[in-house]
Amino acid sequence: MSDTSRRQILVVDDEPSIRESLALLLSLVGYEVVTAKDGFDALLQIKRSLPDIIVSDLNMPQMSGFEFLSVVRRRFPQIPVVAMSGAYGGDGVPGGIIADAFYAKGRSHPKHCLGLWLT
């Protein structure tokens, strides 16, 4: 396994069970994981420390994932982004979503999408 201990992942999701499960999964394989409950909280986390990758839900209250990813793309275009949502399906990134990859919640194993960016 490659040295993952230095790589930080920011997980953004308003549902605590999803946020915590994904954080636990990534922590167990050696990544440093920071979490945020919405786009505003995520921007505060980024201000503290730039992550190596961002995994963000799209449908959240306060600041949606769409709005958050738009800000990230303008301010931090170098950070790879994985968008996730249960509202979209299929392969690839759905139109109108500013992300490098997409994970359809509940439709496939997260490893298939995240593996592309975490190796």
C-alpha cells in the first residue's frame, strides 16, 4: 500500500451517518480525514488546511454542494473533487456538476469512484 498517511481528504455531507461512515472507511485505510456538515463548514475547514481531495454531497441545506464546488473550483482549482449524490445515477459526472468524478450513493461501492483519486 502506498503512503497514505500524509494525504488529507475532506468529506462533506449533511447526513451524519454517511459523513461518519465514509470518514471511518477512509481512516481505516490510512488517510487523514476531516469532515464538514455543509458547504460553509467545509470552507472553514479548507481555510484551516488545504485537503488533497474533496468528497462532497450535492444536496445539502445552507450551502449546497453545487454552490460549494463552484467556490472550490474558482479558488482552489488544483484540488480534485468527487461529487456524490443519491439523486443522480449512471456512469460519469452528470451534466452541470463541477467535479472530477462522481459517486452515486447506494448504487456502487465507493472504492470504484474514490480509487481513481486515492491511488
